[in-house]
Amino acid sequence: MVSVAFINPLSDEGRQIVREMGNLDLFREDNAKLIDLVIHTRLQDISEEFIPHNYVDLAVKRLEWYIRKKNDPNFNYNKYSFLFNYDITRFDVISFYLLCQAVGVKFGPNSRESRAMVESQGKLMQSRLSEFSRIDREDLIKKILDSLLSDEKVKWTFFEDILSSRKLKLEDLVMDHGDIILNREDFIESFSSKIEHRDPDKIYNMMIGDKVKELIMNRMIMQKTEDYIYKVQQKSKREIEPNPLLLELAEKVSTVLSESFPSYGHKVGGNGEIKAAPLNPNAFPPCVKLVLEGMKSGGRNDAIILFFTPFVSYARLYPDIFRKNVTVKVSDVDPNLSVVQNEILPLIYGAAEQCTPPLFDDQPQEKININAKLGFGMHAVVELKHEGESIWYTPMSCEKVKLHLPSLCKPDKTCKRIGNPLSYYIRKLWESDETNGNPEGNED
Amino acid sequence: MDENHFLKPASTEERRLYYREEWNIEDIPDFIKNSVDKREFGFDHLGRGPNDRYRVFRSLDLLRKFLRYRTPFAAYSSVAFYEKPQRRDGWIKSEVVFDVDAKDIPLRKCNCEGVCDVCLNQAREIVCSLMDILKGDLGLNDIHVIYSGRGYHLRVLDESVMKVNSDVRGQIVKYIIGAEVPQSEYGSDGVTYKLEHFSLPFGYPQVFTERVKYAILHLTESTEMDGVNNKLLKDVIKYREFINNDEWGLFRGKVGPIRYQRLIKSIASLNMGWVDAKVSIDLKRILRLPSSLHSMVSMKCMEVNNLENFDPFQDAVPRFVYERK
């Protein structure tokens, strides 16, 4: 009998497993039972280097599976077969909590480590479920959903958190007067009279069936994982010193993620860092190119001030902002503001001049707004003494661009794979370096 | 009455006439009157935008006196409720709003410069269809329709959505206007089936189908759409009678499946223009105050109780317009 904790470590069963465990220091000691289970997993590659010997090893392998599967074209599934052996549930649950705590203590919920942890949990649940027979899968999903959803009828607003984090899209749900339709009976009652020439039962299986239930279950657990990491972080702030084992694991998590980071040609440093470099307009995304061609009255202000200013400033000075997940000031990367004065502001003013009518002709005060978005407060001149009076705005995501400036969003093929115009720029730089034969990350 | 008297800016004297002789504090809808001390008010005194912000009125009577004596060019109140509205601090919740501006909607039936009865009526049609989705799909019922003077504001006050953040509001906008092409491949028992949006008469596919239908039926030969060339546009117009009869399969067959995909992708992008999404995702927006005067067009901004029969040129014209010579 499969435990629901194998899919949802945050379930009551999962929490019970954690409660029964002893002190954290035992988790780095070799565990003969774990090793035995791994070695005897069907199809498992038993080379010594792939065998997790203890809970910490297992936690690292858990994340490594996701990262390698995502990035390594030669990924070997058999190295990680043990992750799909439900006999390891007790070990797996503990390693899940260890990972969440390590990430929460060291990096917090708004970090790439947290994102990777949450996404890995989502993918692992999905892959594990796909290994079960249909009946077992349905049974597990039903049990888990019953515990996650308190009522028979669930309003879409119940999923506010997962909608907000875009783990789920409203379009993914089938709704009737605010209720999410999950059960066959509800579906037939609500929609069978509208369906012509097709069997409503079949339509239910296709559109909802287990698919939507599994999606909702998956996204809810991902959200709960994120929430748990947040709680750990909040709790750790009240503690004097985190357990060294968690910090040690956090270091290992960081290493796993760094190894996976792709090289971006000559702008990439030894640790995967993307360095600042003069702008390459050929790598700009279509939305930025449209702004440079000139905006018409109506969208001018938002396009130049909210969209273009953050984009060019970060692309030029700190393209790594989203990976680093830190708060920076312009002067941290441009100490005497020479790049701002000589490159960034002229480029922004040039784009403003291209507008119809030119933006500053009728709204000269917008120059002050530009300075504010660079972090220099509401002042006519960019000066170090005013830095910090406002924040340096980070570039708008594609999602925000679509809502704020829909006329700018003319996606090309590259856009499909990215969620922020700045990521587009970095990817294009990387692709252009690859084409130019400088894939090794050497400095020019 | 001569049509030239309509939609002209109001003079200072006309504003004074309006606020002192026609306007009544009771014309402000209850949903604002009941929360006047929680909202920020903003005013435009000179016709250069609402520069007089952060205004607060502890009672309706103070608001009444302010409007009577200052007779502003435009008056606004926040969609947000605050603990300290004078500082826009202590955000409690915000109405979810949708702004349909007749002058900005795509595929306008008219070619007027600003607004006219044709595009205002088109805006009204769009509001009706948005309301259907808000109610039928999302189960929202506390919805107020406001005629803004140049279009409509849909203001949703269901408690279940008033605390949601900008990201969720963005998702609501995209759902109700059909901003994404729905998936067309569905799996069941290991088999993948292809089902176009028009085969599914419920949920988001139906929303999208309605939007595509509306767009196709309102295309003209001069419409410019990304990814839709003249040949495709002509073919769409040539065969759109099939759409009118809900014969989608025949229409798709005539246009060709690849070109059909290109068409609906372009319409999904165009759909972003039906409402001003910036307004919907802004938690601290100020909106024109119902009952106030839209001085640029001399129209009353007012709550609409019966949208089906509402005619702004009958119901929202201040008396002073009829007295113009």
C-alpha cells in the first residue's frame, strides 16, 4: 500500500514520519537500510557514486534528479530509479523536510534555490504518479485532494495563492458560477445540456478527468512547499544560529544549482555569473525594439519609464539580477555613475525623442520620473547623494508587459521560452556567442 | 435638439450650474456612500489631470459641500479602501474594476474621433458580455456598471475577490477577455484527442469562442492585425457567414487549419484591447466618481441600473446641455 506521504510529504502521514525521527545529526550518518533499499531498486544503476548513503545524500539526489533531468541531454534515468521506489518513503519524506529547511534557513522563499526546490517537488510528484497504475493513481489523488480541499464544492478563489504565483492559470479550470467542476456528476449536471453530438462522459474525461485534479493537487502541494520554506525562514530569524547540518546541505544545494547553470560566453565568469557589458541592441527582445522605434501617445509614459528604463539599466549594469535575487543600487555597479550618464540616460532620452509626439516635448517632468526609477528619487539630476530615495525598478515580466503595454508584446520564437525581456536579452547574447564560436566562457 | 450641442466641453459656468442646481449627493451610489471615509478622493480643477489627490471626507456632507463650491473639472474616488486614506496607507481591499473605454476599443464600428453613439453602444455590448462571464463562470454577483462619460466601468465588490492581488486580477482580465488561445489537445486514457475551442461549449474555450466570433464579425478590410495578411483577412471576411451560423468547422476548413491558428492567435492578442488592463491590476487606482460631471464631453458619470436599455444620450446628458444655444 502506497503512503500518501510518498507524493505529499506535507500530509499528516508525512508529518508523523518527521515527528518520529530523532536529532538532526543522525542524518549525515550512513544508513544501511537506505543503501539496501536503493541497491535493490529495480533498474537502479548501482555504481558507488550514485548511491545515497544517508539522508543528506538523498536530499541532494532529490534536487539533482530534477536539475539534471531538465538540463542534461544525456540524462540517465536509471541513476535515480530509487526515487520512484515507494519503499523509500520514510527516507524521502525526511530528505524533503531537510531540503526545505536548508533552503529556508539559508536562502528564503524568494530565491532560485527555493524555486528549484518547489519545482522539483512538482516534477517529482508528477513523475511518481505516472509510474502507478491508473487505479492506484486515482486513489492517491482522491485521498490527497480530499485532505487538501475541505468542501465538496470549491470556489476558484480558494486557489488565490496558486493563481497569484501563476502555478495555475484560471483558464486551466472549468468553472460554473464560481464553483470549480471536478466531479463527473457536477460536470454532467452543469454542462451536458450544452454538449451536442458528443458524449458528455467522454468530454469530461478529456477535459477534467484525473488531469485537472492532478494538476490542482500538484500545484497546491507546490504552494504548500513554498509556504513551508517561508515559515522556516521566519522561524530561523528568531533563532540564534541555524543547525550546521542545514547550512552544509544548503551549500550542497547551491553547488548542484551552480553546476547546472549554462555558460553565457565571454560575459560569464567562473561561477556562472553574467558580467555587465556594453549593450548589444541585436539581442534586444521585440518589445524593446518596438520602444526604440517610437511609441505613440497613450503608451509613451509607461513604455519609456516603467518598461524601457529598468530594462536598459539592468541589461547594461546588472543583467544577473534575477539569478542573484539581491537588492542593489546603481552605484554598486557603476560607482561614479559614468555609465548611467554616458550610456543609459542618452539611450532612454533617445527612445523618448522617438515617441510621437516626443515624450519630453509635452511632459518634461518625466525626466524626473526616469531618475526615480533608477533609484535616485524625484530629482532633476542623477546624483549619488539622492541614491536610495527611491528603488531601482527591476524589469517588468512578460506577463506584466502583456497587461500594461499589450501593443508591445509581439513574441518571436525565443519569447516562448522566457518570462522576462531581460532573460531574452541574456539568452540571445549567449546564442550569439555560441554562434561566434566562443562557447567556453573565456574572457575576451 | 441639435447634435452639435452634445459631447462638447463644459464651461466653468456650466460646471457651476451642474453642481449647484442639478447634482445631488444622493446620486452617488450606495457602494461609495457607505465607504466614503475609507476612500481617497482626487480632483482635477483645471482640466490637466487629477493633481489634487489624497483628499479625504469624513462625512458625505463634507463631500457635498466640496463639490458644490469647488465645482471641479473632474472628481474621482479610489477603488481601494484604506485605514488611512489621507496617506493611502493601511490598504484594506479594492474593488475589482474593468474599464471599457469606447474610444480605445479595437474593431470599432465607427470612425469617429472621440466617442459617438455607435462606439458607446459597442462598449455597452462588450460590458454585457463581460458581465455574463463574471457571473456565469466566476460566480461574481455584486457588480456595478458605471457609465463613465466615454465608456463604462465595471466595478466588482464581491468580498471574495476584493483582497486578491494584482497577479490574480491580471488572470481574471485575461480570462474574461480571451487573451490566450486555449489548448486544443486533450489526453484521456493515454490517447490524445484534438478538440478546437469551438467544440467545447463551456469554460474558457467557450469564452474564447465568443471573443473570436465577435472579433471576426467586426473585422473590416482595413483592419490591421499582426500575423494576418490581406489575403487571409479577405478570406476571413468572405467566409465569416459560417461563423455567424456557428459553423466553425466549415469556416476553419475554408480558411485552412494553419491560417486559422494564425488568425486566432492574432485575435487573442487583439483581445487585450477590450479593457484597459492597467486599470484592473492597479490596487490604488482612482476612478471617476459616479454622479460627477465628465467636463470634457459634458456627460454625467452615473451608475447604470438597466444596462440593456441604457442610452447615454438620453440618460446621462446634464440639463445645461439642452439649454445651450
